[in-house]
Amino acid sequence: MNELDELGKRANEAAEWFLRLKDDQVSDHDLSQWLEWCAVPENLREFQRLRQTWSGFEQVGPAAAEMLETLLDTPRPAGAPERVAGFGKGWVAASAVAAMALVAAGYIYFVRTTTVPAEARMLAGPPTIQSSMLPDGSTLTLAPNTQVDVDFGTGHRDLELSNGEAYFKVHPDKTKPFTVKASGVRVTAVGTAFDVRARADRVVVTVQEGIVEVAREDGAGDDAGRWRVNAGYQISYNVSTRAARIASVDAGRALSWREGRLEYFSEPLEAVAADVSRYSSRPIEISDSRIARLTFTGTVFTGSIDDWLAAVQETFPVRVVVGDDQRIVLVSTER
């Protein structure tokens, strides 16, 4: 098995363990196997990367949480080996869980919650996901490298989104429409939950609850420039052609960026790279239009961006080049 295959196998195992530990009825045998798996340093590091993108250790079942409390007080015996073959109360198992607990505690800082004044400019910097309470009781979650200007006054609730992504859970108020402006369109809702992803050339709106209205800002009053989007649907608006496409989607998967997963189906590689770049400490760019038009289907774990870059090199005619300024550029390997 080559190195890339091992990385992919380890990533899949980490995801399977995390999902299994969320089960309230997780068995003692599973807990034992999990701790043995974590005793391998590479496995533990992969699990930590996955854990960093989820909203806290409390998401695992009570059995794992209780085991955490017990093992945190277990000291390391003198001369103990670095790996364990079984469950027991070895210091490596305790260290594995303790390390993950520290990651969970760190996530409280990683996802900050603030209260926003009626007029404000909000910015989530890399790699911070920021959750905020708006003046009307609505909630807003910003993806990294996303800026939103807030203007709440008499008779209106207006927000303007720069390039980036934001999720809105709107408090109902029929007297004050809730409007988000992004890249030449307005998204209006009364009481609903929806997501807006904006780039210079495209806006994607995913509706999780209720109904939103999307309209061009160029003054078009006819139906050609106005669309109603129901829950479970997504509208993709092309800024240059001013055309829109509405499709049924799994809203849970489309909004999984809040849980550290970016899900794509036949998405242009250029758009995927732009999204992933927001979660990276190093900017990611594409230098060749032939690469930009390639389509990508799959999941990107925002805590394992290097693994995704490695997979891209294996899947596409692409080479990853890191510049002196640490900027990552995807270049074509074809002549």
C-alpha cells in the first residue's frame, strides 16, 4: 500500500470511529478497539484533525465521555511503552483521550460566539468559524475569510456578504424583511434558515427551512430576475450571464462546512479550490484554465487539507507547487 492509500485509509477509519462514538449504545468492545487504534500516533493525529472540525467532545456518547473522565487521571507508569496492545488503563490510551479533550476545549475558541450591534462589520479570519447572535435574535455563522456588514434599523434588517460563505437562522418578523446582498443579488426571507456562498462570478443559496426570494439588484422587476426557492433546494446564480439554476439538494450535506466537511458534486475544481483556500493557512490558486474547468466530486475535510491536495494530484493531471511565500498553486502536468 502506497503512502496516499495509507492516508486515505486512515482518514476513513478516523471518520468511522467518530461516527461510531456518537452512538449512545457504543459497546465496551468498540471503546477498547478505539483506544487501541488511537495508540498508533499517526491514527491519533488523524483523529485530532477530524475532531478539530466538529463542535465539541460532548457529541460523543456518554460511555466515551465517562471513559474520558476516568482516563484523564491515569498517570504514565515509569518505563511504559509508547504503544499498547490492549485496552486496560495504559497511559497511551489516557494520553490519546486527553489530547482529544484538549482539542475539544480548543474548539470553544475556534468557534467564537459574539453578539453583534445593530450596525457592525464582522470578519471571520482563517481558520476561524464565527457564530454570532444578531440584534433581532437571528443567528449568523461565518465561514473563514468571510466578511458581513450588518445594518439593522427601523423597518429593515440588511446584511451584505463579501466573497465567502455564511449561514443564517432568521428570527421571524413579517414587518422587517431579512435581506442579504451578495455579488449582485438580494436574498430575502421572513423566517427561515439558509446559506449563501458568494464569489465574484457566482452566488449559491441553499435553503434549509422555509422559503427565500432571490432577485437581481439591477432593478429587474419581472419574473426573469426573481426566483422563489423552497426548503431542500439550491439556486446557483451566474453573475456574468445573469442566469440561475435551481436544483434539489440534500441541505444537510450542502451545509456540512459548519461541521468541517465540504461536500461537492460535479463542482468545477476552480470553485472547490477557492472554497478550500478559505480554510487554509496558505492561499490555494489555480494557474491554468484547463485545470479550472475539471469537475470534482467528493468530500474535503477542512482539518486535512494537505490530504486533499495529495488526492488531487493522484486524481487529476495536476501538480501542487508551493512557492517561497508558501502560496499553493495547482498547475497542469499536461503539455
